[in-house]
Amino acid sequence: MPFEISGIVKEVFEVQTFANDFKKREFLLTTENGKYPQEIIFGCLKDRIELLNNVKAGDQATVHFDIACREWNEKYFVNLNAWKIDVAQGEASNAAPADAEPASASDVILDEEPPF
């Protein structure tokens, strides 16, 4: 089942090479959903690592991905495998959208966990 999500690329990591020349490259996306933006790590496997050749930190992107789960030593690991990345044309901006409300002092909560 394919999924998609949009956000700003925070970081693109180096290529990792494993046994049998298996390659993986990860990147971190910051979503723009509401009061508590989330950072989500995605992986590009094998020949899909080339998708990240033209992606850089600060780019606005929509990631198309699949969710995969595997068991290892009685523990389960979930991977978000990107298979398509659409980068917005033009300059990337880390600024808030024009219709976003500025944060007020009452919105700032220090030393507390988000309510989820």
C-alpha cells in the first residue's frame, strides 16, 4: 500500500553499504502538520538511492513510500522505503507559510513532552 507525505528535507545522509553490496541511503523529513511538526526518517534502497542525488537540506518535498516491517531476534523493525521523491521547483524556504499564525508566548511549552 503506497503512502505519501510532504515536508522539508532536514538532512540527507551518506550511502551505507552492507553485505553482498546492498546499499541504503536515508534522509530526514520534517513534516508541517500543525503545532507539533514531526521528523521522519526514510530510506532509499538499492538503485533508489539515486533519487537523493538532487535532493538537499531545505528542499520542500513530497515523498511517496511503502511501509515494511521485519522481525529480527524476536524484535520488530519498521522501515519507510521511499520509491519516489518530488522536490518543489524554485527556491526552498524554511519560512512559515504566509497564512500560518505566529506562535504566541502561550504556545511555547518548555521541558514538557508533546501530548501524544
